Amino acid sequence: MKIKSFFIVVLLIATNIFSQEIKSPSEFLGYEIGSRFTRHHKVIDYFKYISKNLSNVNLEKYGETYEHRPLYLSYISSKENIDHLENIRKSNLSQAGISSGNSDNKIAIVWLSYNVHGNEASSTEASMLTLYELVTKKKSWLKNTIVIIDPCVNPDGRDRYVNWYNQVKSTPYNVIQEAKEHSEPWPSGRPNHYLFDLNRDWAWATQVESQQRIKMYNKWMPHVHVDFHEQGINSPYYFAPAAEPFHEIISDWQLDFQTQIGKNHAKYFDKEGWLYFTKESFDLLYPSYGDTYPTFMGAIGMTYEQAGHGRAGLGIKTDEGEVLTLKDRAIHHLTTGLSTIEISFKNAKKLNSEFKKYFNNSSLTYKSYVLKNSNEDKVNSLKQLLKTHEIRFEEGKKGTVKGFLYSTQKEGKLAITKSDLIIHTDQPKGKMVKALFEPNAKLTDSLTYDITAWSLPYAYGLEAIASKTKVNSSKNNIINTTKNSIDKNAYAYLSKWNSLVDATFLGDLLQHNITPRFTEKPFSIGGESYDRGTLIILRNDNKNPHFDDKLIDLANKHKRNLTSVSSGFVSAGLDFGSSSVKPINKQNIAVLSGKGTSSLSFGEIWHFFETQLHYPITNINSENFNYLDFSKFDVIILPNGYYGSVLTKTTLDKIKKWTRSGGTLITIGNALNSFANKDGFSLKKKKSNTTTKDVNLTPYANKERKNVANLITGSIFKSTLDNTHPLAFGYGKEYFSLKLSGTSYNFLKEGFNVGYFDSKTKNVSGYAGSKAVKNVPESLLFGEQKTGRGSIIYMVDNPLFRSFWENGKLFVANAVFLLNSDKLK
């Protein structure tokens, strides 16, 4: 016994000495945390150093950003848990019903995500401090807890911010708010490479960082997830519990434990005299946040907000005269991070039992969601999103389903076939299914932090029905293959036009010097009928000897079914030589960016062309727009933005001249304000019924709530389309639009009202203020103003918003490729 005790003492002494030899972040980096910003690669170096020297820390690379910076997760626990990491992971998934096996898990799993917004940079500094504290002073917490740390969710944005700040900061740093180091240039370090807000992308997973992170998240399904942020310099620290509205699928336990966590944080903040607030601003409704997505997946999902943001730098004087330093900010995040782990360690058993309960979905009202496969490309795109989140889907069995029809907003019936898509809620992620597919999210409060409608059947443009009884389905998924063959006798090849994949195919044809045409009129040939927009690829337009080989290769690549015809003489409609069958030439496209432009809107366009259409664009700096040689471009796109200083009278006159000569100008969202009520432009803003008297008589305490009556915060409205116009080719006569603003415009008196809201229009999902909603009926959605040989396209609602509103994307392709593209400039 004495020999055994001796070895235990020796082991403890050795362990203590080893722990003391582990360098702190400041010792490793050579400077005190908070005295400068740490570039991403040095942060990763520190995590690698700890992992290399400690057996209870694993580091795993899970992906790369668009700019090829590595993405890592660090797993910190006891050595015993690390040695059995895979067994613990599988056991946890068994609790959720995701995998079979032992579901008696007793280990709490806490995931901490830092720096999703690149210029909220204090949290990554805190991640290193948190790691060090865990492996040196808080090891007892790790006996029944696995801590997963993502030190930087958005390395591209972080390094953009850090590199800029290091270049402009004073030495010593300047705390005056007006100093250059507190005024970030466009587009700021907040977004990722494509200027997307990664904290709005969890559910939509449009960005490579999100896609890779979601894969790892689903692999683990943690019990607690924290997303570390920063807010304005004059706001103190925010932590849980969250504000209302809460989504109805959130359990009482999830809400209660948020309060417990908040009280634990408050204990430490109170001791230091630090200010904080809870239950304000940050709600739990929109499903694509770093707090809501984990919550809807059974975790305790939370946002922590530290004062600072991109303005704070290394130190800044607040409006109250306090100097807020980077060191302060990092310590606050360290404190809440450790407090979260502490209370999770103390409640590991309860966290596991309640996590297991969450996946009982028997109480959900709708048992199945059925989506008609009226457009296979859209269905396939939706399937890919479901696969990303590991949500199961099946195919239909012929029959009739009763339930809530999305198109009519009423109870009804829908005939289904084998090719239709069925998603049941009696699966592990059934509550997430409800959140993503529900016709209308229940709102307990109109004051929300983000959009209030996102239902996927509307976003993908698919007819759907929600059934309160489980619909019969089959697990055998249909696999369709596309194999075109050369027809040397073909007068022309025909290809449909009703999806984004068709547009991508068209873009590829143009880049391979194949000139297609499209028809403005429906026609029939060979016993088949073809809609407006159908691509007609004539042999006579493409006299290259390798024409057939190129065309067939591209069609097979994009899985497009081509129909060959031996004549241009149609059985109904207009022949292929008609002036209504127009050639599509290559389009040189410019997109405005920089000052005045919404970085998010520009990023959506940039991402759309580069990663979805795969068609080149030229990025133009707004500061150079006045000097731009417009004649070099066929299409110019103005993203959402405020262009008062960019679109001067001189520039507007240049635009008029350029469009008259054949150019196409596409304006999106707030960019329309620069053309409304201006001479030479037919766009007129619709007057609001709001009066000054209404606002002035509002009590101070009620002002915020009163003002939401004038807002539309991401609500879905049904619109009418003129699908005989090329801008709406590939669509039906109705379109569900995500309206993001209360600003409305009158119908165009001169031009084409291609998409519009009629007199009976009302919102079908989401919140719309009582005053703002009155301006939507009899207003414009999409319009074309003809000017000479060219056009100005007005897009009131942004069809590319966050890249998740799939059904809107073809409008942009139509505007680029089908309007004025027959003219060689």
C-alpha cells in the first residue's frame, strides 16, 4: 500500500509540474492577451501546441474557408474521456435516436463557438484563455464534461479586420471615438469571403464554412452551444436568458436552464461590478442563428454579446467616459465561457436526460409535409439541404392527402405521386422539420431581431400540404440519370427553361462559345409542347465542327435533357426563324460594390454568379462609378444600398444614355430609392398613410413597439406574375415573395409590371406592421422600364436574400440573359 501511495504522489507531482510547464497564451505568443490582436494562424498554433503537449486535448481540422484558412475544433476533457471519445459521441447520438447502441450517456457536451463575425474579435482571444484555464485550473470539471472549442468560425473575416486594424492603429492606441482606428472601411471584417453573415447561415448552409461546421455539429449534437459576439461600444455584456419571442418548439427545460446559466454568470459579474443585461433584444425565433439552430436541435443554445465590435480596437472611450479595452472584453468572454462549463459540469446528468426527452416528437401537430415534384431541379436542391442537416425524406405513394394547403392558406386536398417528396416529423430532427416547414411560425411578440418567415415550400416555390396524419411513403428514392447522345441530323436541340440549373447550363454554353436562342412564345413540335423561355440551340448558329460534342458534354454535365428536332417548322406557334426566337449573346456584367452598397447584398450577387451560375462578373468600386466606361458592359447591377453620393445627376444621365443604347440596369431593394420620382425614370414611391401626428402622440415607453407598425420584418406575400414577359419566364402566374421592407412603389405607368401585389394581397406568413401592410396591395414587385434599346429592371424585393430564397434566383438570370441579350453592342 505504501508503494502504491508513493507512486500516486509521484504521479500527482509530475502532473502538477507538467501543467506548470504548459505556456499560457501570453507566454506562447510573446505578448499579453489584449495588448494586440492575434492573427488567425497564431491562434491555431497555440491550439496545436496545447494538443501536442497534453493527452487530454485533441485538435481536429474540419475544413477550410474560401480563402483557404483552416478550420479547427479542439476537444478538451479528461484523458479517460478523450480515450473513449468516439464511444461517448455515439452514445450521445443514440440518446437522440440518430444512431443505435448504448444511450446511457452521462457526459455533458459543451460547444463554444468564437468569432463568427470577424470584427467581433475579442472572443478568439478569449478562446485561448479559456483553453488554458481548462487544462490548468479547471481540470476537475472535465471528468464528466467534453468541451468543444471552435476558436474562430470566420477566419477570413477576422484576418480582414485584424490586418486592417494593425495597419491603421496609433501607438499607443487612440481611445477617441473619431480616430481612424475606430472607423472600419467597407465591407468591414464582419462577414466571410463572400460577405455573408455566417450567423444567419446555420439553417441555409449556403457558405462553405457553414456546410463544414454543420457536418461536425451533426456528428456531435452537443447539449450546450454558445455563440460569442460583440455589440455596440455603449452596451454592457448580454447573456442568457434570451428575449421573447421564443419559438414554440423550445422546451420549458431549455428556457429554465438558460435562466440558471444567466444567474451563474451574474454571480461572477456582480462580484467584479461589471454591468450586464438579459432578456432583451436577442430572441429565439429565426432558425438560422448560432443560438436558435442548436436550440432546435435539442441543445441549450445561447448568444453572448460583449461591448466592443469593430469600433473598439484595442481600446475606446465610451459615451459614459469609460475606456473599454480588448483585455476587458476578452476577460468577460473568458468568464462567461468558464461559467457555462461550470454549470454544465454540475448538471451533466440533467442535461443528458432532458436532451433525450427533447427528441420525443409525438406532440407535433403536423405529422408529414408533402411537396409536389413539379420541378425536379428545385426538389433536388431541397433534398441537398435536407441531407446537409441529416433530415430524412421519402417519396410518395399515389393517393390523396388532406391538410393545410400552402398555396391557398386553407384546408384542402392534394393528389400525390411516387415522385413527390415526403418529410415526416416522427424522426430525430422532427422539431427542426417543423421549424423549417411550418406554414407560419407562431409569434408571441412582434419585436423581433430578424425575419419572421422562411417556410421552405415558399422559398423553393413548391406546392405543399401539411398533414395532421402521417402520409404513406416509400424509402426507395428515385435516381434519374441523364444521358444525351449526338444527333448529326438535328436542325436544333431544345432544352427547358424553369430552374437555376437551366440558367447555369446556359451560362456554360455561352462561355464555350455556343450561341443558343430562346422563344418568347410557346410552341409545339414532334408531338411535344414547349413553354416560353425554352432554349433552342440551332446548328446554323453554331458552325463549329465540334458543336455536337461540346453541346452534349455540357448537357450531360448539367444533367439537362436535350430534345433534337430535324426541322424548324413547328406544328403550333412560331417557327424557329421568327423574330420571337431571339439569340442570347455573351453578357459582360458589372456589379457595384463599395461605399453606399450593402456589403451583404453585393456578397449575395457575387456568390450567386461565382458559385451557382459560374458566370464571370466585374466588381466595380462605387467610388469609380462616375468615371466608368459604361459601354464596356451589357448589364450593370446595383445591389441593395444607399447611393445618394454615387448616383449624381451626371451619373444618372450616363445611365439613361447607356440604357438607351441597349444596356440593362438591374436595381435591387433600396437601390430603387435613387430612381424613384426622378426625371426620366418611371418609378414612383407609394405614399405612406403614416402621419407626423401618429408618431408625436406616442408615449416614450411605447415608441419602439408603436414603430413596428411601420415595419415589415421578413414576411411572405403572394404576388401575381405576368409570365408572358421574359423576366418571369420559367414561373407560373403566382410567386411568394419575401418582403424585407415596408417601402412600396406604384405600378409603372410606362413599362411592364411583371410582378405585382394586387388589391387583395396580404401577408401569408410572418409579421407585417399594421400600417406598412396597407401599402403593399396594388404595388410593384418586379418591373421593366424600356428606354430606347435597353431596360431598367426594378426589383423591389431582393430575390437573392441570404441565398436561401431559391425560387427567386431565376428572376436575376432572366434579367441578365433574356432581356436585350439579342443585341450585339
